[in-house]
Amino acid sequence: MSAQRMMFLTQALVIFLGIGLTGFAASSWILYAMVIGLSFAGLTGICPNLSIWRKVGFTDSCKPPRG
């Protein structure tokens, strides 16, 4: 498992713990969507959000731009 996938799973866990501490009934549905998306990305290696941003035109590298 790569570091990026572990990062996705860790973020999902922290958000889910926050939902639990706040109260499952009091949390917004968007937080559940984030947990599901991050867990999916961590377990499968496919990140839907990253795919969407690539199609919009952004790159996913940390290299500084040439110029």
C-alpha cells in the first residue's frame, strides 16, 4: 500500500471520528460522502476527485512550473 492511499484512509478515519464525536444525527451528509470517497480511494487506489480535477485541466504533480 502506498503512502498516498494510507493518507486517504487516515483522512477518512479522522473525519469519521469527528462525525462520531459530534453525533451521527447532527452531522451533515456531505461529511459521510467525504468518508466514503476517501475510503474508496484508499482501498482501491482510484480517486474520483482527482480524476475530475484532471479532466478540468489541473495536474497532480508537485513539481514547480517551468519557465
